Amino acid sequence: MINPPEPKQSAVRRHTEEIQPERQYVLKYLTRLLGIRYQWYLVFFIVVLGLFVFSPYFTTLVGLKALLGWQSLYYTSIYRLIYQLCIAIIAWRFGVRKGIIACLVLIVVIYLPFIIGLHQGFLLIDVGLVLLGFVISAVLGRQGDMARRLFQSRSDLQLQTEQLKQEIAERLKAEKELRTLSLGAIESLVFALEAKDKYSAGHSRRVARIAMAVGKRMLSEEDMEDLRYGSLLHDVGKIAVDQLVQNKASTLTPNEYAHIMIHVQAGTEIVKPIVNSKVVALIEHHHDQYQCDSTEQTLTGEDIPLGARIIALADAFDAMTSNRPYRAAMSPAVAIREIQDYKGTQFDPVVADAFLEIPPAEINAIIENKGELSP
């Protein structure tokens, strides 16, 4: 199975992920405040600031100026605060350029009384108020621009990530379908080869069913899938073996035995392009003995893949309970005693114990080729 490539993480994304969740929440909703257009923000602040600026003149007309406190020093402080707040919000929301434009527009509103000949109450407005507005426009406007770019980059990255995930899922689906089709073709080839030989007919299916019965007591769901394919395809390499040698009725010579064993290497080469490395290892080591002094066997004991140890036992059990050219089939009881006798030497003792837990009725059904292989 091909592992999907992990998308590279850009500096913008790393910076975004470093921001604490609560800050992300504030930034997001400050930069998208209500989603209102710039013109409406400006109109709203002009109205608010304009009403505040012109209120003293309107209240004077009706004699309420002293009553409402327009002559108090607090009036000037609140007035300046409103001006700076307007600039800060607009600059943060819309950036430096529009923040400065808003600053100029609000200055016009502030000085409008002078333009129309009203001079009362505005002599305390100094240049510092205007300069501070420009500073706020520059600082908060730049931060607002950066925040918007940051979240836009994050949104783009999220969109690209979702597209990449979808492409990977589609590719994996196509690969899985192709892999299933290829494996099905090879399985059909194995079954066709076995059907030509009365001694091996149904062998791979029976081995797979025995292996799955043992594996469900020992393996995870993912490993069970590998075991299923490994057990079904463990003898696919016998396409390279001479049938006359394989079905010889007398004892095999060392050369003949070596010739039959080439099916292990041939099988791994056949399946390698379409299965993962775990399945290849199961086929490669399915004839390895748990304890072996031979230099020809590279792995022993628990270094042998667990699935291969399971297939080795299932393969041996089916061979013992099947007719062969050189002997008749053993009964299940005799074959089970053989496994008990060779537990810890030829067979992994843990695997053997798991096999011995299988109910006799299930073993008999497997031997008689009854039932279907579980997926």
C-alpha cells in the first residue's frame, strides 16, 4: 500500500498554528467585524462624531448646554476618545490606506464648525490629536492587513489540503481496485493450477481458512487482511515447479527437493509488484521452521513474521490431512498429535496453542472444503 505524501507546511501555516485558539477567535471576528462595507463604517462614525461635535451648538439654542455638562472638561476627553476609537476600528478593519482616509474625513468633521463660522469650544483641539490618529491608522492598519493575509493564507491552505486529501483518497481507491483486480487474477490462476492436480486441489483455500481461524485469535484486522492474501498466494510460485517432480511417488532426492523449494522465491517475485512488503515476507518465509540449524534459513524463532509462522502450521496441517502421491491422508486427530509433538521445534508454540483452540467441527469443515473463506 502506498503511503500518501504529507503536504509541506508553509511558514504562514506554522505561524497560524502557533497563535493560541482564543487569539485566533478574536482576530477572526475583529478582522471580519460584521462584514459591513467600508462606506457604511465611515458614514456611521461621521454621524456619531458629527452629532457629538455639533451637540453643544444645538443644546445652546435651547438653553440646555450648562444642564447637560457641555462646558465640562470631560466633554473634551470623551470627544477625543471617540475620535481615536473611530480611527482604530476603521484602520484595523480596512487597513492603512482607508484608515488614513477615514482620519482625514473625521478631521474635516471636527473642523467643520470653524469652516461654517462656529468658533466656540474647539480651541483645545491640538495637532497632537490629529497626529495620534495618523499613528493609530498606520499601526493598527498594518496589523489588520497582516491578520487578513494570515487568515486568507490559512483558508487557502485549508482548501488546498482538502483538495489534496480528496485526490489522495481517489488515488488510493483506484489503487485498491486495481490491486484487488490483480490479486483476484492471481488467485484464479492459483486455483486453476490446483484444479489440474487432484493432490493439491483446494489446498490454498484450506490453508487460508485454517490460517484465518488461527489469526483471528492473534492478529489485528489489518494484519488479518495481509494473512488472507499471504495464505491464498503462498504457493503461487509452484507455476515454476515441474509437476512430475512435485507428484513423484517415491522419496525426493536433494536436488528434487531444492527444485520444489524454488516456488518460494518465484512466488515472492510474482506478487511483489501488487502487494505490500508484509505479504511478500509471509510468502517468503512460510516454509521457515521455528527452530532450525540450517544455514539456508535466514530467520528463526520470533524473527520469522508471525503471519508466516501461522501459514507454516496451516500448510503443514493441510498437507498431513490430504492425500499425497507417496502416502495417504492422515486423520485430523493424528495430524493434531503431530503438531503437538513438534510444538516449539518446527512450529511456534504460541501459534500451535491458538490452532489447538479451534473447535474440531470447524477443522473438519475446513478439511472437507465446506463453507466459504471469510474476507
